[in-house]
Amino acid sequence: MSGCGTQHRFLLLYGSQTGQAKAIAEEICEHAGQHGLLAELHCLSETDKKFSIEKEACIVLVTSTTGDGEPPDTAQKFVRRINKKTLRDGFLAHLNYTVLGLGDTNYTNFCNNAKNIDRRLQELGAKRFYPSGFADDAVGLEVVVDPWIEGLFPALQNFLHVDPAVCITSRVVSSAISAAYSTDIADSGNESKQAQKQTEAIIENESFNAKTSDHSDLKISSNNMLIDSKMKENAFSADINNSMTVNRRKFTDDKNILLSGVGPQVLSDSEGVKLEDAVDLIASNAVTDTIDKKSSAENADQSTIAEAEAESKHSSLQTSIPPLSESSLTLPAVTPAFLAAEYLPADLPRKLEQLPWQNNLKLPSAACDIFMAKIVSARRLTSSDAAKKTLLIRLDVGNKIDYRPGDSISIVCSNTPDDVIQIIDRLGLQDVADLPLRLSVLPNTQKRRAAVPGYLPEEVSSLQYILRNCVDIREVPKKALLRVLVEHTSNPGEKRRLQELCSKEGGDDYATFLRGANVSLLDVLRAFPSCSPPVERLLEHLSRLQPRPYSACSCRDWNPGHLDIAFNVVEIPPTAYQVMSRRGLCTGWLDDITRDLQDAETNAENHRFTEDFWVQMTSLHLSDVQVPIFARINQNFRPPSDLSTPIIMIGPGTGVAPFIGFLQERELLRREMANKEEYGETWLLFGCRSRDKDFLFRSEIEDFQQSGTLTRFLLSFSREELHDGSAKYVYDNLRTHTHDIFHLIDEKAAIIYVCGDARNMAKDVSAAFINILREQKGLNEEEARAYLMKMKIHHRYLEDVWT
């Protein structure tokens, strides 16, 4: 691109645990060239190998936060590097930077890693050329990420002295060239000449706008479809069958550029193609088009019309209302296609069962390799009429995991066969789903650094294998994927709605009808019947299927060679957009494969020791019910080795699970204490709905009380009639016992452990502790928060929470 040389280069870095930060960094890298910028992309793990921050003048850093505010695995080396105490003042005085942090306000240390990096860079003398951003996954990363990226490019252009006029003009030509290769619309010579004149006029205005405005939005008009065109004697045509009309739009006073799209290709004089020559050779789609709603409706199915009329007063996944339905839209650019799928002869030898799991790509937070663990037993902890089904599963891990209470494992699971079959059927790929399949990079792709994602198989596999084991087909589709779906949707109304959902203006609808409703790819494809994307385009955008983490609720020495986990079987009821009920991907699978074991345990508890029962138990024992697991890296959530240290454990519901392991370990160590008077106070605050239905580990907890290991046990029941002032929630017990708890915290240096729901419980518990500090220590709100933060920094307030 003209002017896009080393002087316009910046270093683009990412630190990613699950791939989210990497994907965002790659998006920035992909679009940098359209703005006259040259991005050099590296993972933070490559510090001192591929880049040295002290040698850079301009960096953009995208990073997530994991665990208890820790850097992701790939960023730890970089963080250690910049935190060296030997670095002199002003070490990075030459550096200009910005940081985009990804986090979740459901967790206490929101974007802690990104904020620490931001602060440390400033301490070393670096200066921000653009404000750092911190995106919240609790409300949707795109709420911050999209406008942050939108403002990033003008800031980089300004800092690196890039002339926006050249960049915008080149993007217009690029958009026209991209459109010229489409063959969806018939020729029309008269419209061709008119369109060419419009193209020339728009390009002239583009150059003017570039000189008079620092940044211009790329927009499409309301009720608009992207008109495709092809190169044939400079022809440009309209699709009469879809009642499309070319509508030349005037530029508004604020110099907004009204375009139908931004093509991925960029040409300039330096690449041997002059601007005026490009205009002569191609027809531009840099105009806006208006859908004739009346004509479209006449061609629509009558049932669809009835549904549309019924929903006309309310927004939904499929429909919108003013002002959005009448607004111009700002769309993200379509990402270039880069994957090619080659279906091979059916008789080609292949061994899918021998393929390495997700191509042996490193798993996040893994402390060991994947191995198969046998399920020894499975027991239901809740009554049959409880609101939730809670299972306790015991795994035979032998000596493959050396774990302590508070540690966790991840279970590797696959997508359900039913989900996969439904997607294959919806895409019409039944005939090729089981054929040998080889993925490769699309020849001549316009995507920079294009590569087959590392979690997809390098060897021959099958489409069904990939959809089952490699990609997350249940995740909420990202806006970039919706943007791709737009290009493969034929119905004008459906196309417009998908445009709205991926647009800047449709952010609220996206949050409500996709993210808020937990809509999956299959749900979207069902909602928009005319959408028929190539499966390769889906594989480009679907995230890696992640293992599911579970806390150990046992102590290794209590039952050697075994590890217990407890969890609720997640039930997802049907909604307006989810036709069928679903179960948690991993919890539903574990429930299914242990059903016989659960029945056997129930029979054992009912003392039905018949001959048939023992035959059943023997066959189950000899069977090979195994699951693939690996140990996870612990983030300090472990009981203190010093038994004199008091601990306060707070875990409602299945949040109590790791504390069973805590109590088992303390019980064993306490037995060996010479002076049991030195044993520290051990509190457990537990809550559930009903005493008789979901009081988990009741007998075990009562045993710990009787032995003296558990010195204080506080119960709360949220769904029972309470007439004596008893607590409904765990934080009620915190408020009731304020004085004793403060004494343990302030005078005995007690350690607090919180496990369970991050959205509500963890926040309520934190607020209760802040109130305790205010009341008992006389602190104001800010001082109490600072005190609690200091406890967290010194690992005296630890959380293991999830959303």
C-alpha cells in the first residue's frame, strides 16, 4: 500500500488463555493495512525471541486475565520481564503504547493483568498514545472492544504520520475490485454507465472527506442490501427479481462515507495499478441500495408475513422495530475467507480414533498431559424432587496426579452427536459429513498470516469429527461470524436483520437476543432459513472447544489414588429461539455415562444386597467407564499448611465441594498434632434451598463437627419458611456474626475462602466483608475496599468462583 512502509509499522502483541485476545489481535492486524499501517503480530510468550520491547517505539497490547487476576500462561514470561526490579528508571521512555484488557466484572480482579501491565509500562517511562481500554465479558466484550478498535486506527495514523486520504481512497477502490468478482447479478449496460459515474464521484468525495475529517464511519443505509457486481465491460446491474433499486446517496454534513462494504483488497500506485486505471477497469459497489419491502413481502411465505405482523410491535431475534429498523448501519468489514476443505474418496484409509486430541495443541492451564481416568463410583447427592441434580463422581487417578485440596481438573468432552447431526442436516452436508476431509489454507487468500487453526487436525479427518471434537458449536456467535452470515443469506428481510445484529447500532439487540438468550449457531441458522454459509467459513470463526474445569472435593491421602468431583447437572430449558431443551455439555454427558453406577449406588444405600445386585456391581467394576482428564494449574486456592491458622470457608451449593477436601486434610493433620489446643478455628458457611432436598455432604460435615475438625458450621436455607430469624443466604450469617468474624480477620490473621457463583454470591459476600470492616474497624467505604484488596494481594482472601 502506498506509504505503508517500516515508518508506519507498530508492534501488535497478545496474551491469550483461551484464544479470545489472540482473535482480537488478529482482527486488528487484518485491518491495519487498510489504514496504511503495518502490524507485526507476536504472542507475548515470544518476548526476547521475536521481539524486544525496549527496541520498539509503538506497541498495541491485547491481553486477558485468568485465575485470581493472574496473567494468562502465554503472558507470564513478558510480565516477569517487565517486573524485574533491576530495570532502571526511564527504561521504556522511548516507548509509546496502548493496552486493551479483557476481563469479567463477575470476578473480583477485573482486568487485573492488563491494568498491572499498563501501570508498569508507565512506571518504566512509557507513554500512552491512545487510552487503554478494559472490556467486560459480563456485558459483552464488544461493547468496549468495537469502539476501541474503531478509534485505534486513527490514533495510530496520527502517531505514525499516515495520510488518511491515501488510505480511504484505496479502500474505496478495494471495495470496488472485490465487488467486481461477484457473479450473482445479471448484466445491465445502462446501469453500468450510471454506476461508473457514481463511483468516480464517490472517490472524489472520499479524497475530500479524508482531508477534512480525521475519521469517517463506513455505513450502509437502512433496509439496504449489498449489491454484488461483476467485471464484464464495466457492467453494473441490479437484481430486479429482488426489487432492488440503486439509490445514490448524498454525503451528510458530518462527512460520513456511505458505502456498501469494505473490500479486503488494497491497491495503490506503488503496486503498479493507478487509481484512474482501476476505475476504468471495474464497477464499484460503493453505493447504497434500498430494499423494496412491499415487493419482498409479496414474494414471502404467508406464514412468515403473519409472524412478522404479530411481532411488528416487538423486537426479537428475527425482527426489529424503529429506530433500529429505519437506521443507517455501521457494519464491520467482512473477514477474508482462508480455509479450504477437500473431501477425499470414501475408501481412503483413516483412523480417527488415533488422531491427537485437537491436534495436540497446548490446553489452557494444563499442569499435565491428558490421560484416561476410570469412573469408580457415581452418587446423587440431592433428592429426586430437588430443583437441581447434584452428582458426586469418584475417579481413579492412580499416581498420575499429585494433588492437594483446592486443586482442580479439567474434563475433555465432545459436542453431542445430536447437536452435530442437526448442524450437518441444516447445512445440507449429510452426504459428505463422514467422508475423509483435509483442511488447508485457501490459495490466494487475502487474509494475512493465514493458517489452519492449531486445534483443527493436520491429518485427514472428517467434518463430523471436527464438529464433534474441535469447535464450540454452542457458543454465542460473534459479530464477525454474523457478518459472514450476511453474505450468505438470500432473503432481504433476514439479511437486513443479520446486518442489524452485527452492526454498531444494533449492539443492544445483539446483547439481548444473542448474548442474553445464549443463542447458538444452530439457533441462528434455524431463525434465518435462507442463510446457507459454506462450512469452511463457519470453521474459520468458531472458537476452540474448551475442556470443563471441576474442583477436587477430596484429599489425596484420605482415599489414596482417587479424586472426587461434585457438580450440578445443568438443564437448559427451551426458549423462543432454542427449540429443544439442552443439558450442560459435560455435566449431561457425565450423567448419561454414569446412570448405571448411580442406580447401583442407590440400591446399595437402600440395602438391597441381592445376588443380582452383586452381579451388577461386579460387571460395573470390570467395565471401563473412563473419561479424559488433566490436572490444572492452581492459583493459590489451597488450605494453609500451618494448622494454627484460622480459616473461614464460604461455599453455598456445590461451592462447598473443595472444602470437603480442606476438612479431610485438616482432619488427618489434626490427628497428628501433639497439642490440639493450637488448632486454628475452622469455619464453614454453607447454604442451599432446602434442608431435606439439597443439603450436600450432610453426613460428612456432621462427622467433621463431631471430631472437632470443623469448629463452627453456619447454615442458611433460601427456600424454607424461617420464623426464628435464621439466615436465608450465606452473607446473612456473615452479618449476624460480624464481631467474631472481624476478630478472626484482624487479630488472628484468618484466611477467607469463597467458592461458588461469581455473578451474585461472591459479590454479596465481598460487600458483607466490606460492611464488617466499616462497622468494626471504623473505615469508610474506600478504606474498607482497600483493606480487602490488601488481603487479596497477600492471599488472605481467595476466590474460586465461576459464572
